Amino acid sequence: MARPRPWSPAVVAVMLLALAGCRSAGDPGGNHCLPRVGMTVDQLTACGCLLMKTGSLDTAMSAPEHGGRVQRIIVVNYLCPLGAAGFARVIVRNGVADEVFH
């Protein structure tokens, strides 16, 4: 008999956010806020956003034509509750929100 496949981390994150009604826009006591470009990871998590763990941490190196220096760039995704509007996906680059998709 085949073993059931475990749920992906992204599915679990969506379910947890859906169950966390206290962080929705409809709840006046929640910590809901709109994610925006320039927010730090600490600000996003204070808004109720959760890291969308994909199983690996992706990094990219800048091109060598930049004076031989090497710069590591870390890119991760966060999922943020928007109350009745659903969720926003936030792309975070080096700890700061770079793009927000409502």
C-alpha cells in the first residue's frame, strides 16, 4: 500500500494563515497590516506574514564584472493575510521586501 504524500510547506502555510483568524482585516484586535515594498522581515512577521519554506534556501552570486567582488543575494517568499481579500505574496531579497503581489 502506497504511503500518503506529505503536504507541501506552502499548503501548510496557507492553512495556518486561514486558521489564524485573529490576524485578519475583519478582526479589529488583530495585527493585520498591508505588506509593502521596503518592509523588513521583522515588520512582515509582525503583520502576520509567514515564510513560504520551499525546502531550500536559494542564493545567487553577482557577476564577476563588478570589480571581482562577490555578493550573495538571498531571496525568499512570504505569504501575508489580507483579511477578506485573501493573501499577498511578498518576495524578500536580503531581508527587505522587494516585490508585493496582492
